[in-house]
Amino acid sequence: MEGLVLETINRIYHNKDYDFFKQKCEAELIITDDLVRLIEHKGFKVMIQDVEVGPSIRITIDYPEFEKGEMKVSYSTMIDVSKIIPIFYVQHEFEVENIDENRMGPVLDGFGGQSYTMSQADIYDKIVTFLEKQGYSEVSYTEMDIAIPDIKMPEDVWLFGPQFTVRTCLFHDILDICELYD
């Protein structure tokens, strides 16, 4: 998979094949409905962040809140699916209400590739099985943040840091290719 990732990034950003990128961004991801049905079947709240023309879709799953005594925990899972090449990334998150009198913030939170609950683990297994059957490969957090050398980040873009990564190249339209190259 690493070869395809680097080959595609080279094609788009070094060889400036913006037509390829734009064509992929304009394509509809046909697996979305089936993937959402798989998740909704479990009764979780599902939201799709699908930019009409963009390099990826994001599906967010919110699980029922856990509450025991004063402890309240929210869990969610985000699935990013690239439209550029068949790769996806899954991130699990949690947020705990911080009731410490000396707290610095209202919540304690975290995220990662590992599930925090059995519900997250169960739906993760189903998502991975479904997407792999469709020809997609999972990329890890580490793989998503591999720096891509020799591509200059526009000066007015600071949200993603000073360098391009696999995440910014294949899941975001940082250079506004879809808007600028009509």
C-alpha cells in the first residue's frame, strides 16, 4: 500500500496532475450508503461529513453516553475514507467530564487507533471487514502523519502544520485544487 500512496502523491503534487485529483474528488463514493447502513443497524448515531467535491468523506459514530455516579463519558469513532485511492483511517475518541476542583479544563479527552469500549471494538471489526472486502486498506495514525518532503505548504495554511503529510495529501484539498483548477 505504501507504494501506491507515494506514487499517487507524486502524481498529484510533484507531477501536478490536478485533473486526476479533481476527477477523483468529484466522483461519488458508492460504498457510503452500505457502510452507513451497517453502522446504523447497531443503533448508533451516525453523521456523514461529505463535502460534495472533496478528496474524502468522514463518518462520525456517536455511542450512547456512559454515566455512573458523577462520572460521564462520551465515546465516538471517526472513519475517514479517501476518494483518491482506496485507503481509510479509523480513530476512536473519548471525553470524560472533569469534576476535579483543581481542573484546568472541563473535560479529559483522548483519541487513538485502539478502541476504548467493546462497542467501539465491535463496530471497528465490522467496518474494517466491510471496507477490506471493497478493496480498501487501513492506514494507521503513524502512516497518516508521515511527512512528504519537497512539497511546500501554502503560507496562508497553518491548520495542518508546516509540512504535507499523507493525511493532508490524500484526505484534504489543501491547495484548493477543486476550486482553483476549473
